[in-house]
Amino acid sequence: MAVITENLFTILLLANILLSLVIVFRERRDTAQTWAWLLVLSFVPVVGFVLYFFFGRGISKDKIFDLKMQGKIGMNVEIEEQGQALKRDLFPHPPTARVDAKQLIYMLTVYERALYTTNNQVQLFTDGRKKFDALIEDINHAYDHIHFEYYIFRGDQLGLEVREALVAAAKRGVKVRVLLDAWGSNGVARHFFDPLVAAGGEVSFFFPLFVPYINPRINYRNHRKIVVIDGQIGYTGGFNVGDEYLGLVEKFGYWRDNHLRIAGPAIYSLQNRFLMDWNSQHKEEISYAAAYFPQIESQGKVAMQVVTSGPDSEYEQIKMTYLKMINMAKKEILIQTPYYIPDGSIHEALKLALLSGVKVYLQIPNKPDHPLVYWATYSFAAELLEYGASVATYENGFIHAKTMVIDEGIASVGSANIDVRSFRLDFEVNSILYDATMAQEVRQAFFADRLLCQELTKELYNQRGIVIKLKEGLARLVSPLL
């Protein structure tokens, strides 16, 4: 028995060494990620091998190619025309109240191929119950199709409410398609959706699990939240489908998030993104249909772009958007994020903004939903205190909003956190609002939350005990992997 154990350990040790060589010489990784994995593999060789199998493996080049090849369905001509107009300096300047957004629009149009639209009606939701009441009401009035994409869907009371609305729509003859991330929604049984399938709806899971709860691809998850109804109304933001998002789970308390209801041509981008994501998981792809991109009569005035990114992206578009917004700011940057684990470029950009006299306000949770993530967030956020940032912890429950507002003129609301996972490993979607009125509304919500926060001061931070310091040190060490 001892010989068998010794041989097994030797095999695992050799596999560990080979894996280390693969990480260093074969896979294209960020340097910080490489060193973090090498540390894990070196200090906990057997456990590290298992962790890498589940968390560290890259997505296959073939799969990335398949995802990239999903064309911009129904939007190619418009995006190409916009790109050409921008290059010839023939593009209108959006009404953004003292913020020159032209370079940002250029970057997102030419390199992200994000459609720029101007006449949108946008409603901001900060409360889960109000958001889902509005969504269910719109589902109840759907007449052609409902495209529904979420990271988390639970089979609890809210899940039942949403499912029954979708079932009723399918029974009316509405084409209902539901795309859920297999890992994020692993708590809901497949048979939960039997009534929807029986009514004619379709349910699919993004990168499905091999067996329940087990999947060697915990990374590369679809973190997007998108609903498109009849090609006329869209929802996107931070809320998932589950009772905790209504503030009904004691562990988290009140759930503070941001979500948008959009009516206007920006819907075309959400529709396109859903179709691309759906087609990436199916052999029988959805092709262009006029019903998916109808003529939209909107009286709105909000200019915006929908930007997406993921491991299939070439430029880390959402990170670049955050970075560009930070560098554009002249007076003020507001950030809400449950996870502040930035890469060096974002962290240094915020420090540079502070040193340049720009006020930076950061809100983070006061409690963890993932302990290591929380302590890394706390440590990185506290580092900004040395440069004059205002950092506050939300005390009224759990803050999950992913928000950035600069100079009261541009706001970003979406699914992407300020962390490496959102920038490189998960599929995300953000809405960039070039509108002073919307930026002010998001800003006012931010400062209303600030009244429910505790200011993190240098004195308070320095009072933390040795255990917390050890937690922070460990979390910082592995932060590129979180």
C-alpha cells in the first residue's frame, strides 16, 4: 500500500511539474496570473492541480473561434457606416454635459463594433421587486418573442413567478427562448422548466455541466443579464433571478443593484448579443428575421452604446471602457462594485486621477459573498485611501451594483465588476449612457446609498487585527485568480 501511495504521489508531482511548464511556456497568460498559479502549484501541489483543473484551464482555441465567428446579426451595415463616419470626423457629439465622449464612442464603434444610438428611453431600477414587477408586466404583454438570458436562475418563489409568466406567454403563441449559464444556474433542476418546454418554449444552458454540480470549466461563464421582448423592449444590468435579489435571503439582507429597462434602437445590440450567445450553443442557429429587428418608434433622447466582452474578445473591451472613462474624468469618478480586484492598469489609473485632483468615490460591500474576494477587495480599496479616495462600505445589506459615473455626464451600468474575472474570464455586458440626465439619476442613487454607508478611514483600516491582515495577504497573493 505504501508503495502505491508513493507512486501515486510521484505521478501527481510529475504532473504538477508538467502543468507548471505548460502554464509558463504554452498558455498566453497575464504575468500576474502565471505567477499566482505557479505559487499555488508549488505550495499545494496536489490540491493545486485539482484547483487548476477546475479554475485555471483555458478555453479551447476552437471554441473561441466558434464564438468569434458569430456575426453581428442584422447590424453589420449600420456599424460599418458609423465607423466610416467617425473616421471622417462626421459623427455628432452626444449631449453629455461637459464630457467629450467622442474618443470613447470611436473606440467602441470601430474596435468593439458597438452600435451607437441616440433616441432611447431608459428607466433605471435600483430595487429588485420593482424591476421584476416591470419585467413580468412586459412579459405578460409580449406578442411575438421573448429572448431571456441570465447568469443565475433559481427555482424559488421569484423563479416560479418568472417561469409562470414565460409559460403563459408561450401558451399565447409567443416564441420563448431561455439561455442560462450552466454553472450560475446549477441550483435549478432541469425539470423545473418542463412546463415551459411543454408550452413550446426552449431552454438551453451555456457551456453545460458534464454532470450536476461538476464541470471542469468553472471559468468562462456567461455572466450577462439580457431580456429582449418583441424586439422593442430590453432589460440589462446586475439583477439575477432569485429571492436574494428581492432582499428575501437573511444572509445578504437588502439587495442593492442597478438594472435598466430600454426602449429604443439600443435594443438591436441586446438582441444581437442574445442571438450570438444562443447560436454559439446550438447547431441549429437562429438566422436574421425582420421581427427581431423591427422599426422602433421612440421619443427618447438618451444616447448610448451596449458593449460586451469575454474570453472571445480581443481587446478586453469593458476593461478598456472603464479605463478610458477614468482617464477622461476631469472632476469626479463614482464607482460601485461588489468586487474591486483590479488589474494594474485600472488601479494605477485611479491613483493617477486622484493625484491629478479628480475626486474618486468608491462603494463596496460590508460583508462577503465570497470571503477571499471580499478581503482582496477590502485591501485594494484601502490602498486608494493613501491617494485621497473616499471609500465606503454599504451597511444596508449587500451592494451588487456595477456602476461608474464620470463628471455627471457619462454612466456605465451593467454586469461587469472591477476584477480580472469580469475583464478576461467571463462573458459580460455593459450599457454606456451618454446622457447628463441619466448620469445625474445614477449619481443621485449613488449618493443616496452613501447615506447608508460607513466611511472607511485610514484610522479604521489600521485598527484591523492580525487575522484580517493575514486574510488580506493571502487574498492579494491569489487575487489574479479570483
